[in-house]
Amino acid sequence: MSSPAAFKRLDKSEATLISTLYYLNVLSSSRISRNLSMSQERVAYFFEYTLDRLGFTLKPDIMYGKLGLIGVTAIYRRMKIRDCNLDEAVFRIPYIRALSILPPSILIASFLIPRDLANYVKSGPSPTADVYTYEYTIRSKPKIDLLDELLSGHVETLVEPKVVEELVSAKRLIREEDVVGRARFDKIDLAVLHELSVNPGLSIRGVKKAVEERLRRKFIRFESHVEHAEKFIYGYRLAILRSKYVQQIVKCLYLKASESLNLCNSVIRHPLVVNCSGSSSSGESIICIMMPTKVDALTTLEIFINALTSLGCEVIDSFEYAFGLLPTRSHFAAATVPLTEWARGYSDWLKEVDPVSYAFNVLKSLNCIESP
């Protein structure tokens, strides 16, 4: 396995493939290869080696809004937070996607909740948590030249005010129906999305075999199912997982903007931006940014905030989360339940129960939270 120091810049073919995948709503190495006139083996190999050679992964950017889900982030910070078994908490909390602890006073929970349960979520500040909801999340699709700067360690360039301002003010029009418009789906769609999220380089034959094992049924014609599942992605997202040039702390800004979707379209082109979540109805957005190792965190945030406020955005709140920061795994846990199982709660969730309050009670019972 390569070390971060051994990562090298993208060659021309890699750069072209990555920038194409950002907006290619196609699943499986078999179907991608046909769209790009590239061998299936070459596409599959590319997905396999990006993490070890380049320090990042490329995976389908699933538009959960099309599955009838809304995003919810709850920040518990007005009480004592204890180190605890977050893996058990993730298992016991319905609709949880990730938990992160920053002792002594911050615990962040991220949920994906069926839209018809949104009325039970109490948004805004409360005695237990600050709760934010959003309709969609678009994940990192950085410009290739800026991604190259990060891979080669030229982090200072990335936080030059001019670079940030140009990206924040740029317009790339993704239609709202591309990220929110609901579509019909079934367990086969969910199984396809799960398998290709785990291993995006699978061929049609490989996806078919994996789905057959998961659902315990056989398929004669399968590619049409993969094609239908493509309705629920918006290209591929890039996640930087191994780099000595970024910290394992992510800062998130909660803000209001007149055009939240256009804002998200723009900021995800910056390689330090992990994702942008938004709600077109309320104009609220959450932008999460990786902190570089060579540049002061406050300087980085100030440059982003200045660029955002110059466009009329109002920054209301901020928070941070960490993963892999401390020796114990308990400080970050993400749900690993397959979509086919995780989405079962569409029908069996306890009605008229606030999921955030339910999670609070679970965290309290596990001694993750001590009320004041």
C-alpha cells in the first residue's frame, strides 16, 4: 500500500476519466466502459487503485432525496459528552448515518429520515440539541487542476481568496429534479445502489451475483435493473481519505443563501469541501470543509466565510466533527447496514416519535451523554 508521500499527480487519462465521472449517471464498470469507449477491465482497475495510488475514492453520489428521504443533523453540545460505544449506538438508532464525538462537549448525529416523518422532527435550537434539516446533499466533485494542487501538497494555493471567491460565485446549474425529484424504487434498486456504493468497479455480472445473494433470488435479465437504479445518482463523488495535507477535522458552516442549490453546485468544486447540503424551500445550507494541515484553520474558515458573505449569504452557525482523530474507534461510527435493510423503517418506524429525541434517549442510556 502506498504512503501519502508517494501519491503523485493525475495523468491526462485519469483527469479526463474523473471529470467525466462527476456528471455521468451510469452504474457498473460494464456500462461506464461503453459510454467512454474504454475497456471494462481498465474502468474496474481505476476504481480499485485510486485509494492506494491517489488517496481518494470515487463512488456513486446517491441522491437520497429521490428515495423520499430528508437529511437531519443534530448537534448535542449543552451537556457533558462522554466517550462511549458509538458502534452500539449506531446499531440501536433508526435512520442514523453517522455519529461523531468531540469530548468534552460535542456530539453530532446525522440522519436520513423518510420525508413523511419530517413533521415529527423539531428543527431549531432546543434544550438538548440544535437540529438542522435539508432536502439534498451534493458531494465533492473538485476541479481537476485544484485537485492536483492538493495531491501535490500545494495547499496554500487552495485557500487563496481569489480561488475561493471564483468557485463560490461560479454557476453550475443542476436542476432541482436531479437531486430531489422523487422516483419509484424497490428493493432491487436499493440492493444495486448498495453493492455499487461498496464496490463501484463491479461489472454487470458482478452486481447481478451480489444482488442475487443479498435478495436470495435469481434474475434472467438484470441490466435493466442497474439502468433503473441510475435514476438515483448524480454522477460520482470524490472522497479524500488519505492525505497528509488535510486534517481529520471537518468544519461545517450553517448559512442562509438566496440560491442554495447554485451555491452547492459551486462550492463542491473546491477540493477542501466535503459536501454541501441544502433546502431550496428555506434557502438554508450546510457546507462542510476539510481543514488543511499547512494553513491555519481560522484563516481557512475566514476566507470561505468572506467569499460566502460577499454573495449575500448569512452564516448563522458552525460546528465541527472528527473521524479517526483519537486512538479509539468509538469517536466516529457510521452506519454500515445495507440500504435494503436500513430502508425497512419506511413502514415500521414508531409513528409520532421525534427521531432526534429518540436518539438522545439511546445515547443517554449508553452513557454517551450526561444531562446538565
